[in-house]
Amino acid sequence: MRYAAHTDDDLRAMLEAIGLDSLDDLFAQIPASVRLGRDLDLPAGVSEQEILADLTSLASRNRSTDDLVCFAGAGAYDHYVPAVVWALAGRSEFYTAYTPYQPELSQGVLQALFEYQSMICELTALDVSNASLYDGSTALAEAVSLARSTPERGRVLVSAGVDQRHVETLRTYGRGAGYEPEPFALRDGRGGHPQVGSDVACVIVQHPNVYGNLEPVRDLFGAAHDGGAHAIQVFDPLSLGVLAPPGELGADIAVAEGQPLGNHLSFGGPYLGVIASRLDHVRRLPGRIVGETVDVDGRTGYVLTLQAREQHIRREKATSNICTNQTLMAVAAAIHLAWLGPEGLAELGARCAAKAAYAAERLTEVPEVGLLFPGAPFFKEFALRLPAPAGEVRDALLERGYLAGVPLPDADERSLLVAVTERRTREEIDGLAHELKAVLA
Amino acid sequence: MSEAIGAPVRRQGPPTRGTLRDLSRPGRRAWSLPSLDVPPAAVPEEHARARPPALPEVAERDLVSHFTRLSQLNYGVDTGIYPLGSCTMKYNPKIAESVAALPGFARLHPLQPDHTVQGALEMLWRLERALCEITGMARATLQPPAGACGELTGLLIMGRSHTERGDPRSRVAIPDSSHGTNPASVRLAGYEALHIPTDARGLVDVSALEKLVDERVAGLMLTNPNTLGLFEEEIERVIRIVHDAGGLVYYDGANLNAILGRCRPGDMGFDIVHINTHKTFATPHGGGGPGAGPVGVTEALAPYLPVPVVERDPGTGSFRLDVDRPRSIGRMHGFHGNVGILVRAYAYVFLHGHDGLREVAERAVLNANYLAERIKGVFPLAFPDGRPMHEFVSTAAPLKEATGIRAMDLAKRVIDLGFHPSTVYFPLIVEEALMVEPTETESKDSLDAFADALVQAAGEAHTDPDLLHDAPTSTPVRRLDEAHAARHLKLRWS
């Protein structure tokens, strides 16, 4: 076996020590009736060079965002990942460690998570953050579970501006928990009027929403609070250098897909789920939380804390079943946020907003192309109306080197969601407008 | 014997200077951006943030030395043996890191159309086929991002199949030795947990199971080998009892490493199986994640798998993500799961092949048995009648009785001797439990050194107990006050 270090002498000595004649004897307690009795139907093992060749060949059959100009977003964004992020998060002392059950041997990852939690609190203007969940969609499911704390308030109202994949994930989790997410309609691509009765646990708003539009969040959360419900915001972490943070907009709980924070697109994962809340939820917050404490000599150190919430202590009474989370992605997020700092984050947000505004202007100059919701404010993403099916237009633009966006699942399939990050240049935006015109001509 | 025989974690370089916030100075910066090549555009005032968040302001050089120092305060598998029972902390091959970083995987947008990601879809499809062959299942979803999410996925599938049959059920049986995620997942799936006792041999108490299982029971969740490291020899009878009552049986794959190529959950009669790739297939655990928790099912349960699944068109040989599955439980993750982790699992599975995987299990079981033998004079097996498989549970209760030294003291002394200790105080049913899983990638020398450290520490418990009470003393911090952390919550910079 490739990564075992046993010599034949070792094997003999070890078997002798335990009083067995052969390795087969180690498995004698497995009943004959369930033994496999043949080799697994897999190829024989190969060398490192061969596995590299195999996966390089598979990778070469994908068109990556390195060779396509990427305007696709919808929850996963082609932001620049500074070199320093994975040079540090990729240190094997971090990535080959287990969950920090022995804190004296894990101060590195524990402190990194404490710093991550601190920066998420600064970012969101909320009081507490955990040490990560799986992704944005499952973070929303956990937020709903947190909000449904009283039996008489069980209903979950979801803005139609929340990403469909989030809603589908909620629906799955709701099957076990006993709720069905109930959508409330937008007006002209934003807003809406949630009917918040005394049986409603929470109102969920995504801002910027699934069409990229900015929501009247204060009004929506005001309605939630007037009805006695919790306000949950789905946010974009890299928008918060320029957009007002969830804590100031009235959110009680805020969740995000954390991928834009230093994580590569990686075909959908591993990403990280960000969750932050007001302090009064801390004892029901899901997942790991790191706290500062002191050692026997009075030195500052870090430990996993409030573990009585968690499955390994509380078992079926735990607030969540999460055990393994996305720690390494949270470490990367912390490094990225510290690299940006307040000024870099604000500047990055301003670039995204400027480039998206420019792209919307250029693309709507193409004949018969308009905005799906003209006049609605947006940040880095907007929905275009096209004179042809969006999937066909997207495929034609792929031939010309552009991943032009993500088709929206609306009735006539003629809307395309376009995301513009700080990576896109004026030349690329002009190029997309030029090719869109050519494709539609 | 020298004081530190393993690979101690010690601070290197100058003393740490607190947190990033302590390093922050107004006006310092690490960021850079290209100059703005389009007209500026502000966000509308009503949506604008008044002040940017108070993130630290640090230079890149300071950022690098801060996180480099933090990494040096951490012990990983790359540092040395990491024998946490039930965690399968084996060596993570570096080639798996290289292939996951290939731009053709790392820089794919999850919503690219299928025809631009054929290589990624084929990789996922081949991995699904391999995992099904390894576990003896018909189809699998690769979407769950961790084992606990796999558990919930499996339980929702279980529930859906009962509901569709018009036979909804209310309880799921789990052994009292199970991992905490099992009962937590059971509750999240809307069931009540039914606890099954362990018998004197350390196996499922079959007669108790027979009495407890009835038409209210949706299924049973089980690891095999179980949490005590013992193979459930009556597995076929256990499964028959549940099946006869109309229930399904769920295999928690935490301990799959022990049986690779020897036997398969599907052949034992399990209906649903989850796999922890970060355990069995050596995808690194990242200090707490990410992992991946694929779930395999029988043909009968395949229609309930989460969407999307990867399908291959037999005519053209092309691959697509299938979302049109009306009986599916739905979506468990925003996109397609932790694909970057699945690439690593693929590399591991196909590097080893059928021959290598079988050897993995052989060496893992050999190592556990050898280590158990080396220490059993001091730390007897909690259930000495059965032969351990890939891990074993010993007890420090006799040592505690003789010296007052607890398993926790022992673990902390082992740290001073240069090793990551085993799991302690789990499973909950064993007093002063030491749950040890060395994995196949430790050499005999490494096992001997670890055994020597445990035996040395046990000796010191008699001769110099303060060495254990005061341990650890070699680490960047000593024993930390967890009660203080919970009472005086400080969860962020203030």
C-alpha cells in the first residue's frame, strides 16, 4: 500500500506480537456469509504520475473561468483571490488538523477562527458569529431552525427575491423540521408585503436579491418585527464595504454564502456558510463557537465554547447536527478580510458597483436588450431581458469566449443574470457587449 | 527515554503579539486593485454603509507572519500520529492537493452549462460508481458536504420511502454507543431517537433490539465495525429484525476504513450508507472541515436521492446534471457539494485501486491490534472478548483507581511527550475511555513510540503524578479554563 510504512519484517513482528499467523486472521470475526470473496471491481492501483495524468485529462475537458470571461454569479462569484490567502490557509498545520478537541495543540486554528468570528461581527454589525457552516443554503436552513424557537410560531415567510437554491434547501430541511417555506411576491423585482401574523417565526430577505436588486430591507424587517417575527437577511459578504450591514438594517440573524471571501469557485464547493446573530441567540446558535479564555498561568488562549448546544454533548437535544464544518474556508476568509482591511473592502465594493453600472449601460445599448427591472437599484449583479432564449444566447457567447451569465428560470426564459466583479475590465465588458450584439443580430 | 519522543508543537520565532487587531495601525494596508477603468458609480445613499467595518489594517508582511505563527501553534497529521478514535486521521497524500488545485477543477463556476464541464461531471460520475462498488450500493449522491449532512440526507430518504408507502413512522433506533450526530440527525429528520443498549460483548444487544423494534420504527442507524471498534458479528440477524418490522437500516460510514475490500455494507443488507471522505479517503480535515459525506442507497431508494445527480447518456456518452427527479427529497446543498474535496477522494480511491484499498484496511486493523496489544497491560480493553478492528477502546479506570489520575490527565501528559492523544471520554458508555485509531499510515516505529509514551505516562502516574496533573507544560498555552470561557463569553474582539 502506497502510504503505509510497514516492512515485511514489521508485518511479521506485529502479527507475532498479537499471536496471529496472517493478515487474514485479523478479519476472522466477519461472518463468511457477508465477506466479499472477490476483488472490488475497480482498477488496480496506479502511480502518482498516472493519477495526475488521469485528472489532468479530466480537468482539460472543462472550460474554466481562466479561459472564459466570467460574468456568471447567482451566489458564486469570480472575485480575485489574493495569493497570500492560500499560501497561508494552505499550510498543512492548518489543513491536516482535526476539529480542535485538544486546545493546547490547536491554538493556531482556534485563534484563526476567533479572528474570523470577530471580523464577521464587524462586517455584519451583529454580535456573534459561529466558526462556519457548510454553505449559504444550509446556513439559511440553520437560521430558520434558530428562529423557530417557539412552537406557536412556526411559519417561514420567504421573499421571492431569495435564491431558488436556498429555498429548495429550506424545503428539504423543512420536511424534517415540519415547515414549508412560504413565498411572498416582489413588486417590480423587489420589496413586497409579507403578512406577518402571530404564527410567523421569521421573514427572510436576500439583499442584494436574486435579481441583483437592492431591497427596501428596513421596511421589510420593520414589518417582520411589528408582527413579532425574527428578521433573517441573506447577504453578500463582499458588498458590506459599501452596503449598510445587516445589523443596521434590523436583521436578527444574517447568513451568507461565504465563497467570495477568499475561496475559489471549485464547481460549487467547498465554500462556507456564514451565520451571525444578535447576542440573545448565542445559546442556540448552531455549530462550533470559539471563545477566549485563560490557561492555568493566566495566559490568553482559545477553546471551543458553549458546547452544551452541540450534538456531541446534547445528542438529540442539540440545536443542530453539524459536526464537521468548513473551518479551513473560514481561515481563508479571515485572511482575505484582513488583507482587504476596511479601505480595501470599501474600494472593492465600489469597483464592483462601478463596473456593474457600466456593464448594464453598455449591454442595454444592444438593440432589443433591456433591464428586466428598469429603475431598480442594484450592486454588482443585474438581470437583462433578451430578445431570444437566454440559454441559447449564453451558449452562443460561450463560443466567443464569454460566460455571459446565468439564465433565470422565468416563464419565457429570456432573462439573463449578469454579475460583474472587480476582475472584469472595461475591455472585457465592451467585448461582451460587442459579441452580444453580434449574436443577437 | 528522552522527555519528548514525538513531534512537539512549540512556538517558533518571537512571541506572538496577540490578535490581528493588536497588529492593526491606521493607514497600513495589504490590498491592491487595478486602477478603475470605468466611471465611478456610488450605491444609492439609502443603501450605503456610513463607515466601513472596523477590520484590521495590516501590511501583507505582518499578515503572513501572523498566520504563519498561528499555523506553528497547531498540530496536524503532517506533524505526527493523530490517533483520534472514530476520526481516521490518516496521512493526506499531497498529490490530491495538486489535482484539486488544477484550474480545470478549482476555477469552474457551479452554474456553467453541462457541456463546458464534461470532465468534472465524468469525474463525479466515476467517483459515484467507485463508491457504490466499495459499499455495495446501487446509486449515490455526492452532494452532502459532511457526514452529519449525509445522515440527515439518509434519514430524509428513509422518511420519504415510508411516506410514499403510506406507512409513516416516528422513531429511529440508534445504539447507546453512537456518535452524537446520530441522535441529533434523527431529531432534525423529525423522528424520536430510540436507544438500543450494548451487550456485555460490546455489540448491539440483539434481544433488546428485538423487543424494541416495532411498526413505529422507521429504521436503525449503525456503524460496523461499531463505535467500540468491534465487528457486529450478528449483523445479518440485526438487519433482519429491522427489515421484518418494515424498517430500513442505515450504515454510518465513520468506520468504513476497517472493511475496505473485505466486506460491504450493501452485502450485509444495509439500505443506506454514508461515507466520510475525510476519514476513509484521506481528504484532509482542514482543522474541522471541509469534508464530504456522499450517501449510497439501494436501487429501490435511488429515486429519492437529492437533486442534482450526475447521469450519463448511454448513447452519446455525455454527462449531465439531472434535476428532474420528482420523487427526490430535494436539495441538501446550494450547489453540487464539496467538489474540491471529491476530487481529492477520487485521486485517493484510484491511486490505491482494489488492491491498495484492501491493504489499507489490513494495515489499519493490524496497527490497531498491535497498539492495543502493546498497551493492554496498563490500559485494558473495555470489551476484551472481541478482536478490535481499525480502532479500539481501552479504559484508564484501573489507573484512576490506583492513582487518581484521569484519562484527561493522561492525554495532556501524552501531549508533553510529543504526541496528539487519542479520543478520551468517548464512547460515553465506557468509563475513562481511551478510543484509539492509529490508522494504516503509521509505521511500527511510530506505534511503538506512542505506546511507549502511554506506558511511560502510566508509570509516572504512580511515581510522579504531578507531571500528569500539571501537563501540558511544553505547549504554547497550558490547560485552558473552559468554564471561564462559557461564563465570561468573549467570542470576538471587543
